[in-house]
Amino acid sequence: MKEKVRELSQKYFEEIKGIREHLHMHPELSFQEFETSKYLKQKLADWGISVDKEWVKTGFSVVVDSGKKGPTIALRADLDALPIQEQNDTSYRSKNDGVMHACGHDVHSSCMMGAIKIIAELKDEFKGKIAFFFQAGEEKLPGGASLMIKEGIMDHYQPKAMIAQHVFPEFEVGNFGFREGMYMASADEIYLTVKGVGGHAALPHKVVDPIIISASILTELQKITSRFAPPTIPTVLSFGKIEGKGATNVIPSEVKIEGTLRTMNEEWRGKFHQKIEDIAKSIATAMGGDCEVDIQKGYPFLVNDERTTETCRAAAEELFGPEHVHSLDLRMTAEDFSFFSQHCPVCFYRLGVGNKSKGIEYSVHHPKFDIDENALNNGMESMSYLALQLLNSLS
């Protein structure tokens, strides 16, 4: 099996590389992936593979059925890009101004296309079905995964387990990362609107200054993490945007603040929300102003099922050698694949795509993010072999 997967991966490498470069040149934002979806569906049709169902406008699913009774597992890849202006000078750089595949979703989708082709040729090697979910809108709330679930994708396929891979420029190409149990944080968006009474900056006694109120709120909110958060629970509260449209001599009437809360405990997450609201409002009131608090609950934390992940890790070690398979640290970034983890056992693993010798070392979400394209071979190989080994372990 291992040799067959490797042989087919090498056979289709150039074609999958072409798919990835096309996707990279034509990125589309979350829930707008119409041309991306159309292109991939046409490729599948050219291969004689049918789309099984469509989900959330631009998402769709494909099934490879062995024809033999057995369980179903699922693989997932995301389709959307980010609102970033690409700064790379490559033949496949983005042609869509201000939009870029800076998080590697072009890699995820092209690797899964390769996995479909490989697994379709190996139908005699397994029992059951493998479903492939091409998902819209991973980068934007409420997350395409949650919407696919609401539309009934998990009830329709009832997978016994799921796998997803994600690019990891921190690892050199040829390396992989796994972590059993808790892995990634929940993510909530925090929006504060601080209201006061604006006026002339030289007459502060005649205004209620929302700039000063905002500064006090931000300072106090940081104390939640340092003095209220249990030290055993990873917690991050960061604010990345403050907007007060005043001037050197004008105190505005309103300040808008935007931030994010990340943590790994659902009970503490709820308590933190309440703390933010209580502190922000009480400080604003005490200083003569007001604060509107809007907390948009985002993705839950992601937990990798122990048995599923151990099976996938063992398969990766068998395929690439244990020296190329590493344990991952907890990570405070978020991922909407976590919604799937609430419905079945999952393994979310990392695909090394970096190559420092070629200058390929920029992080995801950076305008110069890129991959060593040899990672595409590793990506479709690993998706295929991990899926087949996992399915066989469940049969």
C-alpha cells in the first residue's frame, strides 16, 4: 500500500502542482470562492469523478466508495484566501489585487485533489467510503465548517473520524507535526464602543474624554489574564485596533476598540466574557461615559482525538520515517475545523512547507508567504496514506 501511494503521488505531482499554482493565481475571499469551486469541479469531471453534494454555496463534497461494506471517514480542505496584497515575485503570484492565498488553503485543496485521485485508484485496497469535504469560508465567522454542519453534512455522511492537514512553514519540507488532545484555542472577537462627550482639547473640563476612558479600560482588561485567569488555562487577550477620530486639538465623542480573546476552557471562556463586559462598562460609567460591549463568539477550541491521532502519527512515521514526525506545542491560533471535532474524532496535523535555503520561511498571513512545492507531494501522499490506514483501523 505504502509503495502504491508513493508511486501514484509522484505520478500526479506535476498535475497537482499545476492545480495549486492556478488556485494561488486566482484567490477568492471567504464565501466568495465561486471560480475556485467551479475550477475544481471541472477538474474532477475531467477525471471522471462526480461531485456528490454541494454545501454553503461554494463548498462541495466527493465520495470514493470501495463498494465493500465498511465505515466512512472524511477528509477536509478549505478553499478561501485572505485580504492581503501578495509581495512575492513568482510566476504564480496572485492576479487578484488585494487577495492572496497567504494561509495555504490552495495547498490544502490541491493536496486533497491528489488524494482523491490516488484513493480512487486504490478502491480495491480498503472497505467502506472516504468522503472529501471542500469547505468555504474558514477565515471568516461564523466559519464554513459550522455552516456545513448546520446544513447536515455530518448527518448525511456520519463519518467515524475526520482528518485535515494545514501548512506549517515553521517545519522544513518533508516534516510533519502531530499532537494528541488539546491543540488550538477558541477565538472570540471583542468590539468595544466607548462613548463620551467630545470638544476642544484645550478645554478638557468641558468634555468626557473617551480616549482616556479607553486607555483605562484597556489597562484594566489586561489584568483579567494576569490576575483572574487560572494559571493552568492558556489565555490571550489582545487588541489590534483603536479608532478615535479626533485631532491634536479635538477630543472625539467616540472611540472604537477591536480585539480577540483566545483560551482553552469553555467554562472560563464564558466567565471571561462577563468580566470584559463588567469592567469595560463600570470604568466608562465611573468616568462619566458609556461603553457598548459586543462579543462575537467564534470558533471553539480544537481537540485531537487520541486514538485517531495516534493512528495517523504511526502512519506518517511508517511513510516518512519517525525522524520526520514531530510533536506539536499548544497553539493559540484558531481553526474552524474545531467544529467538526465536536461531532466525531479528528486528527488535525501539520505539513512542513518551509525551505530556508530557498528563502521560503515567512509565516502564514504574511504577504511573502510561500511554500516549497515539493510539499505538495508530501501533502497528497500523507492525506492518502493516513486516510487509508485510519479507515482500515476502523474496519
